[in-house]
Amino acid sequence: MNILRISLAYLIDIISWIIVIKSLFTWIPSLMNTKLYQIMDEITEPIEAPIRKILYKNYSASIDFSPAIAIIILIFLKGLLL
């Protein structure tokens, strides 16, 4: 059971880093058309989309805070695991 918790903690770390890298890719618009970005988007969108839906339900903003909130939630979940 301990191996499962550690594996899930590593998975959370990997997903967090993918969110960070994907966010950095958005600073250079030409990188958003790459296959790597599409793969990262497929991995992170199920996590970010519900946050974005709740966060921007009543208004729209020019800055998307859903990646930062997703990372905070993932860090919290990792803390619960370990």
C-alpha cells in the first residue's frame, strides 16, 4: 500500500510539472500548435476544465488562474496521500 501512495505522489508531481510546462508554452503562441502541447493539453484538461468552469462562470478574465489553482489542489492531495 505504501508503494501505491508513493507512486500516486510521483504521478501528482509529474502532472503538476506538465501543467507548468503547458502554461509556459502559452507564452509562445507558435508552441501551442505542436503535438507535444496537444498531448499535455489532453493530460491536464480534465483537471483544469472543471476549475475553469467554476472560476469563470459569471465573468471572463484575461488571465487564466486555473493552472495555478490545479497545482495547489494537487499539492493538497499529495499532502493527504503522504
